[in-house]
Amino acid sequence: MGNESAANLIDRILADAKEAAGKVLADAEASASGIRESRDAEIAKKAAQAQKVRDQQISVILNGCRTRAELDGRKETLRAKRVLLDSVFTEAYHRMLALSNDRREAMFLSILKKEAKANDTVKPAKVDREALRRVIARLPFSVNLSEQDADAEAGFVLLGSGYEKDCSMKAILRELRDAEETNVAKILFR
């Protein structure tokens, strides 16, 4: 019986040890499961934060690209409008150069009546010398016609006492453009 008691004792000790080991194992698994759940929750939280940061960065990048694209589009539109305006005024200049003698002389007469004073000198472009000779004869005051030609494609330079006014076709158009470019743009780009 001594051996049997010892065997029973050993079996009980082993059973108690197995039970204690099972309890420790169950506690360890429960603890590990809690740690895993905590870890998974922390990973999900960090993943959500990282996704939020990523989404914000993507939004910033896309908004920046959209803004640059819109600005580039506006710049290109303005450039195209500028080209069109330039071509309109270039065409206007060519039409001014092609004015009939009567209309050209009427324009010169109007300018001289407005800008010239008695005893001023008109220095004509070579192409407009004869037209200006006829216009000067129609002025109600005396103006001199220079023997020298103005350095201009068309029109004239008005020389007065202490001043010089560029009345070339290019200067007239430049002044007209400064005054009317906004109105022309409104008409073209409604």
C-alpha cells in the first residue's frame, strides 16, 4: 500500500500541477489575447491617424496642383487674349497706313488744330509730306513745314518752342491703344 499511496500522491500532485498549469496557461492565453486586442486596437488607431494624415497630404497636393493648373490656364488665356489684342491693334495700324488721302488729311488737320500753336514746325514723314503741305495751308494759323523728314513711317513730329510731340501713326495708335484697350478687350472677350 505504500507504493500505491505514493502513486496516488504522485497522481494527485501531477493532476494538481496539470490543473495549475492549465490555469496558468488559460491566464496566459487570456492575457495574451488582451495584449493582442490592445495591440490590434493601437494598430487600428495608428493606421486611422496615418490614413487621415495621408488623406490631408493628398488633398493639399491635389489642391496645389489644381490651383497651379487653374493659374496656368488663366495665364494661357491671358496670353491668347494679349496676342489677339496685339493683332487687332496691328491690323488697326495697317488700316491707318492705308487711309485714303482725304481721311488722312482730315486726321492730320484735326491733330494739328488740337496740338499745334502758331509758328510751330511740322516735320513730316516722307510719305506724308504732300498731304501735310495741303493740311498746313488749311490751318487758321501759321505753321512751318520742315525741309527735313521725320524718322517715322507715317505721320509727323510737331516741334514747338521748347517741346516736341510725336504725331507719327505709331504714336497716335499707341495713345489710342492706351485709352481704348480696355474697351476693345470688353468687346472682344464678352
